[in-house]
Amino acid sequence: MKKICFVFRKKNPLFFSIEKVFDTLMKEIALSGWDIKRIEVPWYSSGIIKVLRNIIFLRSERAELYHITGDIHYAVFAFPGRKTILTIHDCVFVYQTKGLKRWVFLHLFLKWPARYATVITTISEQSKTDIVKFSNCDPSKIKVIPDPLNSFITFSDKPFNKSKPVILFIGSTPNKNLPRVLEAIAGISCHLELIGKFPEEHLERIRQLEISHSVSVGISEEELNRKYGEADILLFPSLFEGFGLPIVEAQQAGKVVITSNIGPMNEVAGKGACIVDPMSIESIREGLIKVISDEQFRERLINFGTENCKRFTTQSISAAYMAVYNKILKG
């Protein structure tokens, strides 16, 4: 039996998308006969000392292959490069840092790990472009494998609430673009369902604009599925993503999606979304009004979205990863 060790960052109750993706995939890979070991590093990557401690902690692990699942890219240095697969979900940390901190992140979390690992996987063509741009690594060693859909997301046939639709907004990081969303929503009859821990200034602006809203933090898979089921619209006009999993989750739930006209969001959504300019408040607002008022447009997007989901099954995505593993084992 072939043994592979999946390496995860230290668990954070507020950020768990990587864990959700690979916990789903590992179950499928195990069913195909692989001996799976899951290991989590003991420290957050807050400082060079803890980074080094994490590397030392991992060095005692023994397997035929090692897969760093994301975030802690430096963990590749604990293992033989020829046996190590590195998943880089996105390069948002490069865009959001500057000065000395940017140099450290760029080298320790991207340039050096990307050159060391034998294979890099990433979740979209846009992320591949960014990795090559910032690391100068060989593009041929990068394999694009999308994120799989979560099986716990179920289809909902809830009738669309045209008079006061529930707008689901997932994520609280700056790239999610909430300030523009709030200005775009102002004056539209709706309820804004926020998922994440949001800065007080954003919550204060919601109150100033008198937007009906609710906020949920650290919810379970069952609760997230319920939120999708209760929603009418997923509003996801992000400025930057590695993939954009909520897009296909909402499509699987049978919801109409509004997302950005930039990669990878438009790449992931296919034909199953209303595409808007995330930098334009007016464009976001026009997209919302179009979706709310035009029933035929909504139904067309939902049907395209249901078809689009077929690209992201757990079975097809796990098969793509196993093809990478087998290729490495064969040399």
C-alpha cells in the first residue's frame, strides 16, 4: 500500500477552507487504496522561530510521498524535494504585504518552496500565472487542479423572495470587497447574511445605511449548508481569489450567483453567474437589480450553474491528484 502524508497548517477556527477541501479529498483517495496520514503542525507561522520549529517537528515523518496542502509552504523543507508536492492556493499574501515583510513572505512562502518541491498544484489558471510571475519557477512543474465541491452542500428549491431577497456574503478579508457591496446594496430591499468576523467599521457602516443584516462566525458545515438553502443570491464580487469555492457551492445549492468579471472568478463560474465589475459600485448594484427583477435571467443562470458543478466532483479532482502522485512514484 502506498503511503502519503498530508501536511496541514495549525487549525484556525476562523479559516478552514483548505482543511475542508483536503479532508474531503483524502477520504476519496483512501478508498482508492492509499495509506493516508494526516498531520498538523503545532505552531502558527508567526515568526521565524515558529516556522523553524514546525519544520523540525515534521522532519521525523516517514512516507513515500508528502503533500503540503497549503498556507505553510515552507514545510516542504522538512522532506526530500523529489517526494514533495506543494499546493499553493493563491498569492494573495504577496499582494497584501510590502517592505521587509513582503520580502520574507515572497521568499520563505513562495520563491524558495516553489523551486524546491518536485510538483506544484494550484487551483486556477490565474493562480498559476501569479506563481510563475512571483517565483520564476518552471511553469511545466505546475499542475492546475481545481477545488472539489463539498458533498454536504445540497440543492434547495426554496422559491426566490423577490420582495426581500436574502443575499449571502461569505468572507471578511479585504479582498472580499464588502465596503463597495454595502454602498451597492444601500436602498435595495434585501437582507444581507454575512459569514465571517468583520471589522467594527464595516458593521457600523451597515447600521448607518440601515441595511437589514445578520452575522455568523465559525459556523459548522451543516449550518453553512442551511445558510445556502435559506439564501436567494450569493454575492461574491471579490477583488482577488485563488479559486472562489463559494461560487460553485452556491451553484450546487441552486442559487443565483453574482461574481467578478476577473479571473479566476469568471473562470470558475462558467456561464452560471451574473458577471460584474468588482471595482464599480454601480456595476454591482445593476447586477443585483437585474437578478432580482428578471426571473428568466435568474433561471438561466441557475441552470448553467447546475451544469457547471459537474466539473468539480470529488471523484474527478481526487483522480487528478492521484495521477500526480503516481507519476512521481514512477520517477
